[in-house]
Amino acid sequence: MVQAMTFPKDLLEQANYLARRERRKPKQASLRRAVSTAYYALFHLLIAEAVGNWKRTDQRTKLARTFEHGRMKQASIKTVKEEFSGQSAQTVMDLQKVADAFIRLQDFRHKADYDNTFTLTHTEALRQIALASDAFASWSAIRKERLRMTTSSPC
Amino acid sequence: MPMPSAVWRESDIDKAVQEAVREVAKKLAPDVQWIRYAKTLDSTGDRAIFFRVMLSDDASREARLAKVARRLESALSEELKLAELDLLLYYSYRSRSEQAMLKEPAWSKR
């Protein structure tokens, strides 16, 4: 079994490595894998954090496998649109940054993995990885905070 | 007062986006050389605006890229009032020299 908390960080580190592997003439394979890996880093971070709250440790791996990309995106969209009235503005901003990064990285991961009609540039790959890094930092700042949905039901 | 998303017409959205793009490009020049956009569906069928942002070579240096991109994204989403438009915003970046090498029509200056 992978180490739940170090795996996402390792993926992010690998994304950074791949994006810088060929500095002068980066290969599409490296850049595309880098962007895809950056998305999976955030995907696994959020899942690890969610299942880490589950008391029965023996069930966490099974629970982690129930998370779906599509439902996580819809939950992220709700989070971005949610007002969180009367709650810490900084916490809300950080949470919405994480949700926004998840939405954007997922779409770019889709392109990077399946769309061969476009050329992924080094600039673009670095931006996507920075987006994931920023989301890690935002999450780290708020992971112990509590927020309550005020305008819509949770997913 | 914020306008509910259902009230926004396509022409309203286009007008708002064009205005926001013009303002932000002006504000962030010369780092941002130009911004183009397309309204379409994203990979899972949600309505979205895809921005293509041409950066100067200096702004696309690794030491500056994240900061410039963050400023642009924050300025554009602020101008556009994302929640009211009910659209997702996506951004793509490219440097002048990358485009000079790739010569992709979608990224050519019109």
C-alpha cells in the first residue's frame, strides 16, 4: 500500500522533475506526463486527506477507491460558487483556490492525456504544476479549519 | 446588484469578457502581450471560457511566470465576477519565442 500522505507530494515532485527533464527541447511525453502527474498529485492529496478522517483505518483504502473524478469536479464547482457567509475570508479564499485548481488541472490533464492535436509548451506545463503547488500550499494552510456550506447542500 | 446568471445573454457575456480582457491586457502589459478567448464546453461538458494568454519571454521565465499568471487570473476573475456568469474559466499560456517556433494559427496575432 502506498504511503497516503507522502504519495501526493512524491507525485508533485515527479511532475516538477518531468517538466524540467529536457530543458532545451522538452519532449511532449515529458511535458504531458508532468501535467497529468500534477493533477493526480492534487487528486490523491484530497482523497488522502478525506479518508484520513475515517476512524476505521482498515477501511480507508477501500474508501479511497470510491472517489470519482467527475463527482470531485462537481463538488469543486459547488465550492467555488459557494458564499460561505460570515466565515473566515482567508480560509474561504484558500479553499476556493484548491477547488479552482482541481477543476482546471482536471481539464488540462484530460487534454494532456488524450488530445494530440495541440502542442503543450514548457511555459504551460510549468504553469499547471505551479497551480498544483499553490493548491498544496493553500490546503496545508486550512486543512484543520472548519467551513460550513451556507447556500447549497454539500456533495 | 449582482445579475443572476440566468439573466445573462450570450451577447452580454461576450461584451463583459471583451471588456475584461481589454482592461487586464492593458494593465499587465508588457508582460501580457495579448489575450484571446473562446467560449465552449470543457472536457466534461461544462460551459467554460478558455483564455489563451501570450506572454513576453521575460514574463514566462520560471522565476516570474507564476506571479504574472496569478495576477492575470485574479484580475480577470475579478473583472468577470465568475459566480454571476456561471462559467468556468481556464487559462493557457505561451511565450513569444515558443509561438515563434511552433507557429500555431490559434496562437497567431490577428
